[in-house]
Amino acid sequence: MNISELKNSMDPKNVGREMYALITELYPICRSITGNGFRQTMEILRRYIPLQIHEVPSGTKVFDWEVPKEWNIKDAWVKNSKGEKIIDFQKSNLHVLNYSTPVKKTVSLKELKEHLFTLPDHPDWIPYKTSYYRENWGFCLSHQQFLTLGDGEYEVSIDSTLESGCLTYGELYLQGEEENEILISCHACHPSLANDNLSGVSLATFLAKQISSGSHRYAYRFLFIPGTIGAITWLAINEEKTAKIKHGLVLTGVGDSGKITYKKSRRGDSDIDRAATHVLKHSGEPHEIIDFHPYGYDERQYCSPGFNLPVGRLSRTPYGKYPEYHTSKDNLGLVHSEFLEDSFYKVLAILNVLENNRSYLNLNSKCEPQLGKRGLYSSIGANELALLWALNYSDGRHDLLGIAEKAEVGFNSVQEAAALLSKHNLLQEYRETDLI
Amino acid sequence: MNISELKNSMDPKNVGREMYALITELYPICRSITGNGFRQTMEILRRYIPLQIHEVPSGTKVFDWEVPKEWNIKDAWVKNSKGEKIIDFQKSNLHVLNYSTPVKKTVSLKELKEHLFTLPDHPDWIPYKTSYYRENWGFCLSHQQFLTLGDGEYEVSIDSTLESGCLTYGELYLQGEEENEILISCHACHPSLANDNLSGVSLATFLAKQISSGSHRYAYRFLFIPGTIGAITWLAINEEKTAKIKHGLVLTGVGDSGKITYKKSRRGDSDIDRAATHVLKHSGEPHEIIDFHPYGYDERQYCSPGFNLPVGRLSRTPYGKYPEYHTSKDNLGLVHSEFLEDSFYKVLAILNVLENNRSYLNLNSKCEPQLGKRGLYSSIGANELALLWALNYSDGRHDLLGIAEKAEVGFNSVQEAAALLSKHNLLQEYRETDLI
Amino acid sequence: MNISELKNSMDPKNVGREMYALITELYPICRSITGNGFRQTMEILRRYIPLQIHEVPSGTKVFDWEVPKEWNIKDAWVKNSKGEKIIDFQKSNLHVLNYSTPVKKTVSLKELKEHLFTLPDHPDWIPYKTSYYRENWGFCLSHQQFLTLGDGEYEVSIDSTLESGCLTYGELYLQGEEENEILISCHACHPSLANDNLSGVSLATFLAKQISSGSHRYAYRFLFIPGTIGAITWLAINEEKTAKIKHGLVLTGVGDSGKITYKKSRRGDSDIDRAATHVLKHSGEPHEIIDFHPYGYDERQYCSPGFNLPVGRLSRTPYGKYPEYHTSKDNLGLVHSEFLEDSFYKVLAILNVLENNRSYLNLNSKCEPQLGKRGLYSSIGANELALLWALNYSDGRHDLLGIAEKAEVGFNSVQEAAALLSKHNLLQEYRETDLI
């Protein structure tokens, strides 16, 4: 794959707009970590990429966990004593506590309040709440509305099922020139939340589409999974496949206006960490690189000490650092096609570095080769400097990315220099295994 | 030992006041590197802790040195021609050059002046001077008084003895759960100097008293020794015991109002260095961490290259950095119970880290364990974060202190997390020897 | 050798003046990478030092290169249609494109212009241009003059030869107490350029003269070579000798008023890098230390990955960072005896560190030795501190330079301390081979 060529061949305006359009289509669906909302989402993605859908039965042991019962919901509401629907799932799927058990009864205001969730600090917003692993029912509403609730009886109805079924996830494996893989993972289990969840889903979808359109060195594995339990389930079922994962990215929260943030893998100095750092540094745009910490998204599982995979995370504003996080305000107004597109190309640029990062040996390591007789000598300009850097440090201990870091230049110039020198038989690619 | 429990069970006001009271009692005694002043000091300490008293004969070879003759003094004075005592040992034992040979004669002002020591920059203060290894006699006085001395004859009398005898030191060994030791060392050879000497003696005494009142993981060895020659003597006699010393602190100058200063061991990254750095950093109070340098107090001997023990030094204002150092102004007004107490608790906190710092193995290292089913899951709060840090980094390469450093949180929260996880069989302590 | 003694025995004023005088004598000669100008230069240097002159035949293969034809020139000029010499080699040898092929013909202004080189940004200056590896002819002139050239015919004459001959270089090997060598290399191939070229030639000459006047630990090898091809030629012919090169310096651009700049060897932490950094840091004067990069002067060849010799470069303002670089303004007004002299002594100081940097073992490593009984104890002063540093860190893992770095003091004080301690049998020199 030559991702940079792919990039040049794409209409940048379209990618951002298409990503946004997909988010818009997915937004209304009531997803959860299991159930038909998740399945429906995967079916929509299959219009773009040939996802394989996996169904893992409830009760399946996955390391310390087990796959939970499947949750599905048709409707939910609360009616006041006048019979008026004052909370209505049809208006926003955030109104129901995700994974609520079925309920249909009349309750006092006092009992009702034990099942209501609000955000006093943002009285207009509806919170997003879940209760996956403790059976409960509940409703989420604005604090403003909560304050208007008068005494009296309320009729509550949650037409849900929580029964043995399956956990669903989507997977796309794209064969590469090598068996080694790059893992791209995103969670797709949140209902109407645009940035946290759908932005990553959309980016991963269009990325898969692009990559599948050309050849590429690495195999790529895309996972569209429910958060936490999905990563744990995949790792438990596919433990033997993890040895092939050489680089990985968790994608989420990539559509807001904040600066790009890369969270390093637990290893801290893996190639994905170096490549992402390099790309963001040389982007000339505001960005942040943060160290690994053991909370966040599914990098928590990929980077658990028993796996310790080289998987980082790319986001814009990190989760929990923007007030709209996990509320009704993480809506279609929070994400923008221009930021989605910017995130998309930064991911492509990172993959481009990984795809093209190789080590070379200088075949003429004693003194400089005579560049002039090969037509490679101009006067000292940026290109000749890159040639000299590539020659001097192609000593078996520096890959091209390491040389670019030493020279403090963009990866592409060193990559081009190495290609030119290889053509003139001054460099020869080598792999560590060559030395064994 | 659970030092933190000890700390909670103590009345903080009392410790500082008791430390100060002990200093007050010890202050008038004329101590030196040998002799009855040192013995009398040890006897007073034995009212608090069951010190073992060692007597090492003069002339004993201790590495490159030998134990000097024992010095004792009854009285010393200078009389002017009118027979008036103008310098009187009874008023301040600093008036006599420590280790002065006996003398009784009449001298001219000129000859007298060759044996007088003053501080021109602090004309009111009496300096503290010694002549341990070169036989001499002399008197110390204020520069102000020195300037008033008129011509004429003076009668000088030093009623001292410098004869074969012993070097005395006090030692207290407290058995621990392990054979490995923590060394606490202070010099106790200075006469009426409160901060340089007695503050460390007092802190070490009350520390020993506290530690002996409970169980503890490490054995503790407390040394109350004459500076330099005492440390050399102990090391020479006990060379085979040094292998058990895993951590150590030299305590001195811990009663003044300056900020706490920790001087690292020669190793620079030993556990005592890490623990002291951690405690001071998380104290939220001004402090300073300085690198090892080969001068100072008895850490010079413990950290000589042939031993290179992991022994640091805790002081407040470092020696030589306060003008009262080695003068009559290092008196009972320079030290305060509140600073003594603050130093005492900082030492306890450092020992608490060492006592509780262990390594664990995550027994569920593939993906996170399900905290919720064990009642360990709240919402993300400080405690749950500590659980996640402890789980993720209990990989055999990080001890609890290392995890606290990585998480940038106090040691206690990680320690508590590890205890909780151990109770739930998610972590298991391991020692490096387990891997051998 | 005791270079510091040498330094004291020299008249500092004279060295700078003599260096400048030599530059003045060499300045008018039209040097190139081969030919009689280079030979004449070597003959002048032989009045100062017993240089051995090597002649390497044209066509000799030297790694990827081959020794070029020899170039010699007698005269060159351009006449206008009135027969007036408007460009005259006799006025400045920079007027001719260095390595111009012979030419004698009448050309139009248009054709002439294809062979003219100017500096539009500095319209008064003549540029220095070469065409070593592509046969061409040309003239360099001020842009101001270039603008006055009218239409019409011009007679051009370059009375040069470019024929099979030799590449010449000068070499001086000074035997040392050890076989290990220090390499001092400078390029001597530039015509009338004072700072870039002659300043380094002059410094190296007087350095060789000084060093040859006394004994010294290392062997010294001085190379006066044409840039690039000279270093390549020497390395190709003498490959087996490079194993003895333990330290090296490329000297050039050492006469201007800019601050001293040291460019590290490719290794980055070799002794020459540490010594130069130490000397410049402790000089108390402005200076710059820069990392290795694979362009510049002959360090490019010495530090090519197949050799990776510990060779750094000492300059004042780095090449290309002063506007006069490679122009007629790099003349006798750009260099000054005081800066030449300052550079000279800084090089001597660096060599002094290398000559005297050794490792010692503390023969009394358990506790401190008793300095007092050996008369080494004063009160704590700078000297006693140096003794303590030298004792504490003479542990087989620190050389004297490393101890000086740790103690943050000048090398000399630690060196003197080690000498004193050795005299008292407290330290013993050792070499790494002693441990094998």
C-alpha cells in the first residue's frame, strides 16, 4: 500500500462529509453492548465494508468475565397522573437507563426518584447512564424537568428484554504482504452519542474502505466491538492471534474541535508511539502526546500486562475532558466533517509511516559514496541532506523513522532518500531476522 | 510494624515536646568523640531505649585509622593578672578546644593568643573547635572579649586527661520479621550544640522507642556514635553485618526551622532515595533533594566505595549553610519542638514506605478483572484508579513505590489498593527470589 | 607530555601573531585539491614541522571514489572587445572557477554569462566556486561588475592543465608513550580563503610544533589534506591504522571572532566529546556544543558508519553561518591573532584533558583514609574536596574526567588530587585491560 498515494487520489472534502453522513445515519439507533441496535449498526457498516459479524453466546467465559445476557428494547416511558408521557424513549434513547430490566408499574414520586438520573450542573442536558452488570431499571432526564415533577403517582413502562442471547461484534481482516497485523479498534456500543463512539466507528469504516482498495504491507484487522466486554471477548477467543499484532490504534472521539491527542501504548516506545509522535510533531498543528495510564477505552484491555500489545489511542479532546461527554449534548452538533477529516488524514499519515518504516544497511559504509557520479549531488539542499542522513545512519541500528527523528525532518524526505539510494544500490533493506 | 498506625496512635504534640525536653537535658554535657560525656549521654538515652553500650580500646586498628586516646575534662579556665577568671569552662563547655591536652601555666598574651579561637564575623559568638588528631590545647571565646584582652600574664588551666581508654558508642538492634536491616545512625560527640548533634540523637531515640513498641518487617539498627571515627570503628568491627543493611539514614540537624533536605546515597537510586524523594515530594511542603557528594556526616563512611551502602541523610538546613553551625548560637533557641516533630514524622513516613513497599504479580493479567462482581467498582474515583494502576503494573518489574511514582499518587493509595486486590486474590506478593 | 606546562612556557602573544603571519604568507597561493599550489603550501609548512609529503597518483581507487586528475594553473583572464582585462586571475585567484579546464576563445556575452558566477546578495564580493568532478570552465566576479558587462565579444583565456598527476597531502606522525593516536586533521585545499582553511592549517602547524617539542602519552598524527577526497584517500590507504585512533579533531574556521563551537563525533559520548565539552563549559566563555550531523568538513568521512571514529570538529562560527564563507571577504581581515590564539589554547586544553585522563582504583576503599596523618587535611577547602571526590569515585567505573563532571569542578583540580593521592599510595592507576 502506498497510503500517501491513496491520500492524493482522494477528494478530501468528500471523506469528511461522508464520515459525517454515516454518523448522522447511525445516530438515532439505540445501541448497547448487546442486542439488535448493535446488529443494525453493523448491517449499515456492511454497506461500506465487508464486515464479518460474530455472535458470542451469553454465558461464554471470557477470562475473568462472562458474556452478559442480551438486551433489547422496544419502548419506554413515564406517564404522570394525568396520563401524559413526560419521559419518552421515542424522543431520545438516552432517556432510558441502558440495560434497564423490563418494568411496568405505578410508583410514587419517591420511588420514581430512586430510578431517575440527572445532571444538576447542566440542567438542560440528559445524561447517558448504563447498568450492564447490576440489574436495575431507570430513566435519565434533564435536571430542569426533574425539578418540575410534582407529588402523585407515575406509571412507568420499560418494554425491554434481558435474556440469554449473544454479544455481537464486527470484524474485517485485510490480508497484507506480511502476516504481521495492524489492529484498528473502536467501540460501537453507545446509543445516540456522536463523538464518543460514532466518530471512531465512522473513521474506522472509511479507513477500512480506503485500505482495502490497494495493496499494503501489513495485514489490517478492524474491530467494531462493544466497549470493554467486546475487547475482552475478542482477546479471549483470539488469544493466539495477538502475536501477529505489531501495531494498533484505538479510535474514538475523533470528531470534535479539540486538538489531536495521542495516548501512548503501555510500552511507551513502540513503533506506533514513535510514528504517532512523529506525525503529530511534524504536522505543525497543536497536539498532545500523553503517557499510557490504565483507564480510558479498550487500550485498557489490549495493554493489560498479560498482553501488553503495542496499541495506542487517537482522539481529539480526551474523554471526560469535554463537558458534553456522556450526555445528550454529544450530538450531531459536536462533531464536524472538517475535524473528522483531519483525524482521518492524521491516522493515514501514521499508517503511512508504519507501512514504509524499514531498516537499511549502507552498502558503502566506509567514507561517503560519490553522489556526483550518480547524479545525486546538487548543492547542499534539503534533499541531499536527507541522502547523507540516510547513508550515515543506515547502520543496522536505526530505522528510517529513527533517522528522521535524528535529522529532525519529516519521515517522507528520509523515506524518499532511502528509496533513491536503494535504486543506486547504495542501501539495501534488511530485517532483524537477517542478522540471526 | 504498621508505622502509619503507630503515627495515628501518637499524640503529635507530645513527641515534639519530649524530643525537645531530651535535648534540653543533654545540652549541658561536655561530649567528645571519647570519654565520660559521651558515656553519660548514653546512660540518659538508656532511660528511653535499651541501648547496648560498646567500649572499644584506644589503639584498636580500624581500617586506615586507630581508636584515639580517651579524653576527659573536669575544668578549664583562664585568669588574668588580677586573678579573675575571664574564660570559664563551667559557663560553656565550648570555651575549651575539644580534646585539649592538660595544661597549667602562666603565659604571655602573645603565647595565649596562639591558643585562642574566635569568630570575627560573629563577634558575640563562641566557636566550637576540636583538635582530635593533633595534640594541642586552646580556648574558644567571643571575638568581642578577645579584643579586650590587655597585655600582661595569664594563668591558663585545663584539667583534662588524654590517656589510653575507650571509644564508647551505643547500639540498639531491633529484630524484624526479616533479617534485612534498616540502619539509623547519628553522631553524639558534640558538646553543647543543639541542632548539630542533639536533634538527631533525640529524633533517633524517640524513633527507636516507637519502632520497638510494635512489630516490623525490617530489623532496625540504631547507632549513636562519635562522628567519623565512630562510623569507621563500627564498620571495621561489623563488616560482615553490612550485607544485611538494605536501607539507611543518617539523622542530624533536624530541629531548625529550615526546609527538609534529603541527601541521596551514593547509589542515587536506592530504595531509601526513592522513598525519601517520594515522601518529600508528596508532603506538599518545601524540601530539597540533593545528590550525594563525598563530604558531610557519617554517610561519607557508609557510602565510601568499598561499602557503598544505600544510606542517605536527612537534615533540615544542611550543615555549614546556617551561620549558627558549630558556634554557641547552635543552642536551645535554634531548635523547636514543632520542627523536631515534623522531621520525626517525615522519617516515619519514609520508613512506612520502605516497610510496605513490595512487589506483586497480577494473577489475572490478561485483560482487566471484573471489579464489579467483587464489589470493587464504584464510579471512576481516586480509589478505583489506584486499583487499576496496581493491577496494570504488578508485572514483576514494578514495586508499589514504582507504581505510585508512575501514577503520580501517594504511596498509601497504591498500598491500600494492593492490599484490597490481594484480599480478592487478584494480586500475589512475590519476591525477586521467587523468580530465581 | 604535560601540555599545561608547555602552555605556561609559551609566550601567548607570539603564538597568535605567528599563526597570523603564517596565514598571511599562505594566503596568496592558488591551492586546489591537487597541484602545485597545494605542494607549495606543504613546503612552507615544512619550515615549521617535518611534514612527510605523500603523492597519490591520479586514478587510484579510494573506496567509491578515484583520485582525480591533477590541476595546475598559470593564468586566466577575460578581455573585453577593447582588449582590456576585465577579470584577472593575477588580482585574485578566486576569479577562476577552481579546477577550470583550459580554454582560449572568443565568446559572446551570452555564452560568457553561462560561465560566470556572482553573489547578487553581496554585490561587492567575489564568490569561491569549484568544479572538481564535472569538467567545466568559468570565472567568478562581483555582481556589481557583472551588471556592467555590455554586449559584444569577450576573449577568455584559462592557462590551466588538468592531467594525470598526483594528489598531494602532508602527514606528520609524532610517536607517543602509547601506540594509541590522536588525529588532528585540517583541509588545505582552498585558495585565498583565510578562515575556512588557512586558520585550521596554521593552528595545526603550531600545535604540531608544540607537541613535538616534548614527550606525550599519545602518538599524534597530523593530516594536511585536500577536503573530502584527501580524507577518503588517507582512510583508504591507511585503513589498518584507524584502529589506533582513540581521539580526533578536525580543525577549521578557528580564526574569526565568533564563539567557539564544538561538533560532537558521531558516537556522541566519546572521550573527545566529553573532554571538549568539559573544557568549553569550564572556560567560562560563550561556546556552543552541537550534535553530530553528516555534513560539514572531513568529520563526514572519519565518522562515516564504516569507520565511526571518535573525531569531533572544533571551529568558531560554523561554516555557512557567516556571510563571508566561501567569498573574497574570507580574507586576512576576517581572522585575528587573538582569536587564533584563543582557539589554539582551547585545543591545547582539550588535549591536556585527554593526555591526563586516567582511571584509578582507591586502595583504601573501605571508609575514608585518614588524610590528617599524611598531612593532606587542612580545613575543608577546594583541594580537600577534590581529594574526597577522587577517593570516593576511583572505583574503576569513573575516570578523572568523569569525576570532575560529577564534582562539577575543573579537570585540573581532580587531576592534581589524584596525583597527590597516588604519591601517598592511596590511589593506583589502572587500565581496563587490568581487569581482563
